[in-house]
Amino acid sequence: QVQLVESGGGLVQPGGSLRLSCAASGFTFSSYAMSWVHQAPGKGLEWVSDINSGDGSTVYADSVKGRFTISRDNAKNTSYLQMNSLKSEDTAAYYCVLEGWDYWGQGTQVTVSS
């Protein structure tokens, strides 16, 4: 069965960095686009970034463009989200999502605070 397991969240000061990982199993990882979505406290889900399966092209929400980088390692069946210059408004639970949005990971919490 499809499994997506996020890791790498934590507490970081404003301006700091974190790298989230999403370990995938149960499907042919290299054939599917992957997304990252976050949900801030008391708010709805917000799309963050996509990475395509074929050419690895990427797309970002305006709020993270230039600060976050999505990537994938098909040999390791893993997607990554490198987050730099973190702001308090980036505080959220971050979810890894399989193309089609039918399968989600359990989420990893990112808290940006001094």
C-alpha cells in the first residue's frame, strides 16, 4: 500500500533552515509528481510546491518562492523540501502528497520562533 512518511520538522529560529524529507513506498515513485502542502494553526491547507516526475520541473507558491527548494531522489524514493530564511508565518504542519492528492503523509511540524 502507498505510504508517505515525513521527517525533519522541528523548532527553528527566524532566518534559520530546515530540510524536510518524505520517504515513499508502495508505488513507482519515479513515475509520479509529488507535492508539499502545509496547514498553519487555525488555518486551511495551503499548497507549497510541486515537483514533476519526468523532467523534475518545479513550481512554488509565491509565499515561499526564492526561499524553499523542492527536490527528489528517485533512487531513494524520497522527496525533499529545503526551507531557508524561515519566517514565523512558515509555522505549520507540512504534508507530503502524492500526485492526485489521494495519499498524504502524517505530517511533520515546523515551528519558527525565537
